[in-house]
Amino acid sequence: MEEPPAGWERWSVEPGRQVFVYRPDVFDSRAFPAPCLPTLYLSEGPHRNRRPEQRHGAVGDGWYLTLYLEPDVVLAEERYDDREGAEDGVADLARRFAAGDLDYRGAYQVPREAYLDRLDELTGREA
């Protein structure tokens, strides 16, 4: 993927891992708590930020894409057999999120209303 979809920035590229964030200009830790930065992690094998009991398979066991609204709020998890498919998955999931096509409100047990209202504004999604 050359450039991430509109609203997303590539924050990190490492062998076996890429990190993308949504609108860091808005979710900048001043108006919202730092963990409220929507983040896409693409990694080969186990997700490196997860506790051992939550990790996916071993390295070489495919590519994993996870969209977090906060560290403990997962909106989507997908697995791909190869990097090319996974990068296509990043582009698709990022576009769907930015278009308001994903139900991020449903991912919360105790929602942060101001945060979710701002996501609604940015994505054109109706609450």
C-alpha cells in the first residue's frame, strides 16, 4: 500500500509490523485521552502488544490486522495468509472506518460519548 486511506497516517513500519492511526490531529491527547487514538496494527504472527494468553499463532502463521479504539477496545480482527492480502485488508478496513461503515459504538460497554460523537462527525455516521 503506497498511501493509507484519507484520515489515516502510517506511524510505524518495521519488518513484520505496520501501525496506522486515524486523525492524530484530532485525537491528540489534549481534547481526548491518549488511548482514544483509533489504531490499526498489522503484524506477522502474534500481535506483539497482546498479553501471551491472547496472542494469535506463531510468526509465519499469517498476518493479523487489529483495529483498536482504545487498548482494551477491539473493533475488528482479521487474519490473512499473505502480506499482500493483509495490506489490502488494511486499506479496506481503514476506508470502511473513515466512511462510518463500522459500528464502533457497539464495541463499548461504557461508551465515551464525547469521543464517539466526534468520530460520528468525522466519519459522517449518524449516532
